[in-house]
Amino acid sequence: MRDKTHKDQIERWAIEVKTNPNWKKELKPFLDAQIINAIIKYKKILSLPNGEEKLNKIRNLN
């Protein structure tokens, strides 16, 4: 069953963190992969014509 509210999701996550001492170890590979993927995509965008401008738009800097 899926939680319906943000508060329910936060409470579920708090219980997970309190009851599962390995939660960091289990989540770390996923988070590391997300960061590596973002870096690769940013480098690819920067290699395009006007890449820095495009990346700034993605990051909402311009």
C-alpha cells in the first residue's frame, strides 16, 4: 500500500531509519549513481554549442 501524503512518507522514512541500521549502506550506491549520472550529463551538455548557457537554463540560473 502506498502512502497518500507527504507526512505519511516522512513518517515511514523515519521508521525505516530508526529500525534499519543498514539504511545508509543500502541507499549509498543509488545516490552515488545519481550523482555520477548527473556529472556525466552536465559534461555532455557543456560540450555542446552554447552548452554553458543551456546548463544554466537547466539550473535556472539565467
